[in-house]
Amino acid sequence: MNKRVEAALNDQIKKEASSSQYYLSMASWAESNGLNGTANFMYTHSDEERFHMLKLVKFVNERGGRAEVPQLEKPPHEFKNLKIVFESLLEHEIGVTASINNLVDICLQEKDYTTHNFVQWYVSEQLEEEALARTILDKLNLIGTDSGGMYMFDRDMENSLIQVNNSNEDPGQ
Ligand code: OFO
């Protein structure tokens, strides 16, 4: 496997693992603040990020490279409010998208079209995740600080899990 591509894939493995930890931390915060719908949404999201990481690990090893299990930094664990949680999520996803785009770029520079093809799944995934985070933030902006609205929002988050699960069905690992 091309060494530059391998290094970029390993870097992405770390990013996906960090995303999983970050959303797990958000889930724990939401659960301990009585926001069970949001907590379940974040637990599911955290599992998905772990799946994204595993998919990369397997790809690297199957193509003759070596996937490295990264050391991770402790994610933030205190959040002022729900809006900040989702703003942080969106900001984080924008960073991950930039990293995926960089990976695409490296594949093209190194003429690694197989990896380029593999990475397209992540390109679409990032598009969906950013769109979802923006939709959620729009809702939170409408609700403002109304506690009844917040209650309904949390209940909606539970229902939105169905949508997320459907949109993340793997087209064949
Ligand atoms: Fe892995 O999809 Fe977001 O970060």
C-alpha cells in the first residue's frame, strides 16, 4: 500500500475513533441531564463512528497496510446547554469532512484509485451528517429557551434515531 495513503488512512482512523469518544461523552452528559432522547441519539452516533473506524481498519489491513490503534485525548465532558452540544457536533463534523476531502486529494495525487473509490462512501456520509446537524440546530434555534419545546425536542430526537439508522445502512462493508 502507498505509504502516504496509508498514513492518511491511519490519521482518519484516529479521527473516527475520536468522534466516537466525543459523541459518547455528549451521550453521557445528556443522560445525566435527563435528556434521554438526545442521549440515545448520541450513543447511536458514537457506535456509528466506531463502525466508520473499523471499516477503515479492515480496509488498510486487507490491502497490505497496517492499521494502527491510536491513543486518544479525553474529549470535553461539560457542556453549557443542548445548543452548544449540537454546535460542537457540527463544528466537529465540518473538521472531519475537511479531513476526508484531504484524504481524497492524497488518493488522487498518489493515483490510488481503489482507495479513492472506497473513500467516496465517507464523502456521502459526511454530507448527510452535516445536513442532519444543521437541521437539528435549526430546530433548537426555533425553540430557544422554552422548556416545553425542549421536552418535545428531546422526544423528537428519539424518533430521529430511526432516520439516522436508515440513512447509515452500509452498502456492503
Ligand atoms: Fe465518521 O462520520 Fe462523522 O465524523
